Amino acid sequence: MAAPAPALDPGNDPSFAELLAQRPQLTRHAHDGLVMEDVPLARIAEVVGTPTWVYSAGTLRRRARALRAALADAGLTATVHFATKANDNLSVLALLGREGLGADVVSEGELRGARAAGIPASAIVFSGVGKSEREIRLALAEGIMQINAESIEEIDMISAIAAGMGRIAPVAIRVNPDVDAKTHAKITTGRSENKFGVAYDDALTLYARMAKLPGIRPIGIATHIGSQITIGMGAYRAAYARLAELVRAIRAQGLPIERVDCGGGLGIAYRDEIAPAPAALAGAIKAELGALGLPVMLEPGRWIAGPAGVLLSRVILQKQGTARRFVVLDAAMNDLLRPAMYDSWHGILPVSPAALVAPLAPADVVGPVCESSDCFTRDRALPDLPPGALVALLDTGAYGATMSSTYNARPLAAEVLVDGARFAVVRDRQSYEALHAGQRVPEWLME
Ligand SMILES: *Cc1c(COP(=O)(O)O)cnc(C)c1O
């Protein structure tokens, strides 16, 4: 069980001005209120309705470039593979693909999405603890760059499938380095008790075994120690030091190795966290792995897409309870699951110019879903938000739309991409017809 989140002191919440200062894609205009790049969010709400996910193309580009530049500046030969599960919108993937990013996928659906967005199979790595035979077959037929295997059972399965297809699968072993990334228990992946990867002590034996299998070309080792890592580079350094040691052991046995996959996990500042700069991560990779002279791969998701998105929502009503004020939004936990699942904190900005400077009082911000955990925040300092007022939930570009469900028969929200003064709907709001499509009631039930 995850330990309960420590109670947040609302006194530490950043002010609206502080939130805006850290997010250059969002500005406050005296007439238009909150504006993303050059598009007023109120205009998007008017045209597209709410709730709607809104992504800043400029932010996605800026962050993709910053990451690649940091790796290049450190003198590393590196490729960046966006973790598709953070945001699988085809326009987001297409934009990042055009920035030279590949993809990290964990399912057939993500592989198909990345390919449909124009990312070549030669830039896609397939991760995940349980790939089906069908998924492995498709990955090999597409000519995938790399499959990250997570167990001896999977290695044997991949070899058999590839041999049957007359192919050689490029496989890396995902190693569990048993380091503590010091992040939320639900997003820690690099401890020995987690389900991910093969035990460090077994990795060399498995690597040697791969080299003997007919359907496999062993090409490297991989790790991914967790997500939303903000506390220094210690955990990364520890994990990469272990990878370096393993590379040396692999080479000492005369086995080939072509690259090291350093995973994702770089954290962002949702509230007051100190988010590491990409240069710090590049420095950690350089320090621990640089001497090996191997190309490295990175699989960031949250760091690239998180700050690029907001969830735009309208207030349904303000309810004065006996002890607290509740602001009820038309967005809910089925749209943005992170607060309910990870106790996560998201900045909430009013959109109207007047509300951005109005007096503040504490409020709980909740959705209409019939669950007590459908609560985005408690005791947040917010202005009066009458019915119809708009708010933006910040930093929801990663693990936002991708974690949505239709719980309470609520259609999936629309998605919009803003690019300068232009915006486009990049995913329609789900219709009620689509919500029930595919369901049928057997005739015998209706007799
Ligand atoms: C989820 C995941 C990532 C991306 O994690 P972020 O915290 O979003 O950077 C990278 N690699 C693997 C294997 C993952 O499962």
C-alpha cells in the first residue's frame, strides 16, 4: 500500500503569478484572460465546448529540442523516444516525430498510433512486462528498432516467434537495478519487489543466453527506474553505474552490445518541486556511461508533454457546504485521474481576466462523478467561480487524456492543439452514439 500523502500546507501553494511565470506558453491578458500561445482559452471553450484538453505545440517543440540539445551538449550520441503512454494523440506524436523523436510503445495500439503518426518503426522501442505473441509478431513484421525483454520466458518466446517468421529480433534486456527512485509508490519501477525487468544478478546469464538463440540479436540493456523523479540525480546515477558495470561484464565475455537504453522518468514541477534540468540528466548519463562509447537512448514522457497541456473546464455550480465551498466542474476523475490515483497536485487557474485578479478564498474543486475521490484539490485559494466560469487545470499534457475513462457514462473529452495563433481540434469529443457503440442486448433477453 502507498503511504498516505503528507498533508499539503495550502500556504505553500504557488500564486497565480508564480504559476504563470513558470509556464511561458500561458499569459494573462487584460481583455482575453488566460491565453495559450496566442489563443484565448475562452475562445476554445466557446468553439469546442468543455471539458477539453488543450496542448501547446510550441511547448512540445521547445521541450523536445531542449532535451536533444542537452544530450548533444554533453557529447553523447543519443536518440530520444517519446513514451507514448504519456500522450498518444496522433497530432502530438506527429509533431514530436517531426522534431526527430522516436517512440517508446507498450502495446499494439501504441505501436499502430506511432506508425500512423509517421514515426518509422526503426525509431520505435517496444517496452512492457507482458507483450502478447500477436504484438511481438507485429513489431517484428514492422521492422522495429528494439524490443526490451523483461524475462527469460519472454526472451524464449521472442526467439521462437522470430525464428518462425525467418527474422532476427533486436532485443535489449530490461534490468531492474534495485534502486529507490524516491517517487510515489505507484510509479516506482526499479526496486526488486516491482514487477519490472530482470534481476540485476541474472542479467548477464540471460544476455549470454540471448546470444545463443536463433531468433535474437542481443543489442543492449535497458532500465527505467520510475516516474516523476525530482530529487536530484542520485537514483539515476546509481542505476546507470550498475548498467555500466553490466556492460563491462558483457564485453568481458566477448558478447556484442550496441547501445544502452536509459529509460524515462524525469520529473516536472507541478507545485513547488525542484525539477531537474535535462542537462543534469545528460550529465549523469555522461558521468556513468560516457566512457563506454556506446550510443544511448532516452524514453521521456512526462517531461516533454506534461507542462504542454491544460484541461479546460467549466464550473457547473458552486455549492456552499456547512464547512466548505465546493466548486463543481464539468471535468471529473474520469477525465483527469491523477489526483484520485496519485494524490497529485495540479495548478488551477481561472480563465476570465476579472477572476485572475479577484479576492481569494478556500475552495474544494470537485467533479460530478459519484466517488468521494473525484476531488481535484482541497482548500485551494480561488476567487468566486460562478456557474459558467472557466478554469484551466495545469500540467495535464501527460497521463491526462491517456488515462481517461468513460466512468459514469461520460464521453471522452475533446483534444485541441494550439500552435501560435492557430488551433485545431485534434480529437473530437466522443459522441453519445460512440459511447455505446459496439454494445448489443441479446434478443433472448428481450423476449
Ligand atoms: C512510462 C515509461 C516511460 C516514461 O516515463 P516518464 O516518467 O513519463 O518519463 C519510459 N519508459 C518506460 C519503460 C515506461 O514504462
